[in-house]
Amino acid sequence: MSGYLNGVTLVLVSPALAAALLAILPNYRLSARLNILASLLTLLAAFSLLAGRGPASPYALVDDLNIVFIVLSTVVGFTTSVFSASYIGHELETGRLTPINLRFYHAMYQVMMFGMNLALIANNIGLMWVAIELATLATVVMVGVYRTHEALEAAWKYFILASVGIAFALFGTILVYMAAQPMLGEGLQSMTWTVLIAHVSTFDPALLNVAFVFLFLGYGTKVGLAPLHAWLPDAHAEGPTPISAVLSGLLLNVALYAILRFKMLMTLNPAAIAPGPLMVTVGLISVIFAAFMLYRRRDIKRLFAYSSIEHMGIIVFAFGMGGPLANFAGLLQMTMHSLTKSAIFFTVGHIAQVKGTQKISDIRGLTESHPILGWGLVLGVIAIAGMPPLGIFMSEFLIVSSTFAREPLLAIALVFGLLIAFGALMLRLQGIVFGEATGSTAPSQASYLPIFAHLALVLAAGIYLPPMLVTWFQHVAQMLG
């Protein structure tokens, strides 16, 4: 019990204290190391939660579902902090960032981690909303950290659209509280997940139906689902690359977690609408829309931003289909996407630094000029495109096969979107990594360990999934209904 409480406390306290210290530390190298150390402590605390489950309090809850998200977030948060140290150091040397910018950047990084961890642990729908808003605001200011016109415009667009989304989510949260109040009374009881789950079958289904539509639109904006995605490509393209990695690998997942929690509520009320068809429809639209948009990208970070929209669409589609196999595949797809996409952004960040551009037309022959970065990108794109034997192939195969067994027409539409996206990624990859090298051939001062650590995990998952992990994901899949 004490170990459980210490783990929950450290997952929240480590980033909070680190943020306060990083806000006052003037030395860049010391702050970069402290950022890594704080992220490592948070990761170790998250792993300690695997050892046992304690009782839920009115404010904190740890179960098999949110531990998946917490562990994944802290793993990617730690590796991104390692990548960030070398990446941001280069930005300081070239003058794109100042020491004051870096102090602000590192402090906001830990504020963001605190907000995401709090959202995942919260046993209160209001507290979860506040935590997601805190994490969003932290990433908004980090997107604009370069202070260029384009970066500030991207941050402003992100802020406006995210604010609209979070307002919808707040209204949906209030409606859930109103639906619970006649049965549970005023106060914390009507906002506590564990209490809501136990009594939701008696709530007014009409209020729940309206609430879920607003919640799905609100949190779906943060997931980056089409047509609510407009903020995401700009935020990826104009912000620092470590923020692109955590946006794709972490923040989108936190918003998805909120949707899944409310989906669980809806499925336990027999008179409420089934949330699956809405999720399947929007997820499929996102996949097909993003697949076609991949062909028109001229900026390498925007290219992979649209790839994130596609993959979040696949994940939402899987969870919308529901059932043990589709839910299992959705969890695996989410995990593999977070690891793969963050590795791709690590690679792309160093590529943009050595080449001095993000324009795809100006990046050629990477396997000749920078072989490690070039082949790292090849491996990452092959993984994200769903090629065997990497992990995303397994998850997408499970999603397609489970869908084909139940709704063949939906499976055909999904495969169509996957093939369109595959073609776009292979077309872009060929020009970027092969042929005659262009641009700078200066050596990259890159941190390769985070890139290949993620890709090694994705490769290992495609070949062999540990029985303990399979059992864990199967249990979570059953929880999701």
C-alpha cells in the first residue's frame, strides 16, 4: 500500500518540483540534466505502480487502463527529454533560442508532464478536465517558443481551436454531472469515476447522449481527428521537434484516454446511444482524409503530422468497433504509434538541423550524406506504414481482420485508406533518403539512443509479445467493453 501511494505521489510530485526548479536555474546544461533526471524519476515511479493497485480515492485512481497510458507517457517523456538535451543545445548554439527561452522551455516541459500524469490518474471528471487544459496550455506556449511570426501564429491557432474543444469538453462534463446529480446528490460523488461507473445505469440517458457528443467533439479536437485537426500540422511544423514528439506520442493519447473513460460510462447505460458508430465514422473519415493529404505536404514535419492524424483515426476506429480483439488491437496500435512516431520526429529533428530546412524538396540522399539518420528514417517510415515484421503491422492486421469478420464494407474502406497512406509515405521516403545528396553534409551532433531504443521496441513487439503484456492488454480490452 505504501509503495502504491509513494508511486502515485512521485508521478505527480517529481515533474511539479522539477518545473519549479527549472524555472529558476540559469545554466542550460544543468537544467537539461535536471529535466532528464526528473523524467527518469517519474518513469521509475510509473513502473512502481505495476507492482500493485491501491484503493481509489475521490481524487486518484490507478487501474489497468490508466497504467497503460501512464507507463507509455513516462517512457516517451523520458526518451524525449534525452533527445531534447542535444536538440535544444544545437538551437542555442545557432541562436534560435536564448538561455531565457531554454529556462522557460524546460520548466514548461515538466508542467506538461505533470498535467498529463494528473489527467491520467484523476478519479474526478472535473480534475481531469483541468489537468488536460493545463497540459494543453503548456504545449501552446512551447509551440511558440521560437517567437517567430510563424511559430506565434501556430501557437495562437492551437490555443483558439484547443480552447473551443476544451469548452465543448467542459460542457459535456457538466452534463454528466447533471445526469448524476439526481441519483448521487451534489458534490464529489457526482464527479468521481468509480462512483459514476457503479451507478451510471440509472442516469438519464438523454443527458448522457448529449454529453457524449460534446465530450467527443471536445476531446476529439485534442486527439486531432478530422475535421477538428487544423491546429495539429501547424503546431508540429513550427514548434520545437521535441514538442512534436510529445504531441504525437503523448498529448493525443491523453485526450483519447478521456474519450475512452466516457465511452465506458455510455456502454453501461442500456438506454443511452452506443458510442461506437460515432467513433467508427469519425475515425474512418480521419484515416482517409489524412491519407490523401499526405500527398500534398511540402514540409517534412507536416507530413508526419498528417500521419499522426491518420493513426489516431485508426485507433479511434478500433475502439469504436469494440470487442475484445478490436480493443486489444487499438491498445497495441496506440502503443506502437507513440513509440514509432516519436522516434520519427527525433530523426526528423536532427535532419532539419543538419540540412537547415524542413522542406522536403531540399532534403535528398540522406543515406549518402548522413547514413545513420537516413536509415533510421527508413526504418521508422517502414514501421509507421505498417510493414512486417514491425509492431504496427501486427496491430493493423488485427484491426482489419476483426473488422472484416463483423463489417466487411468498413474493413474495405479502412484498407483503402491504409493503402493510400502507404503509397504517399513510400513516395516521399524514396526522394528524401535515396539519390544524390543535397544540402549540408556536416556531421550531426545527434543523440541516436532514443531513436533506436524506440525502434528496437517496435521491432521486438512485431516479433514477440511477452505473455504478461498480452494478458494485461486483454484485461484492459475487456474493461473497455
